[in-house]
Amino acid sequence: MMMTEVIILETINLKSSIKKAIEWLDGKTIFLDLPMDVES
């Protein structure tokens, strides 16, 4: 059975931070912009 790796990465909403996150994740992630009330 193949295991799926899940990484949750939160960044501040700055272009430079988002760019670094995308580079770090190497394009292997789906980004979801969830509403604030979804946070636990």
C-alpha cells in the first residue's frame, strides 16, 4: 500500500514568502485557500 505524505505549511501573505514555500515544496502540493473560520 502506498502512503501519502501530507505537509501543512502556513506562510504570511507576502509574494516572497509564497514563492519560497513553492520552491521548498517543489511543486508537489495542492494549495487550498480556506476561510478563516475553518481553523481549529
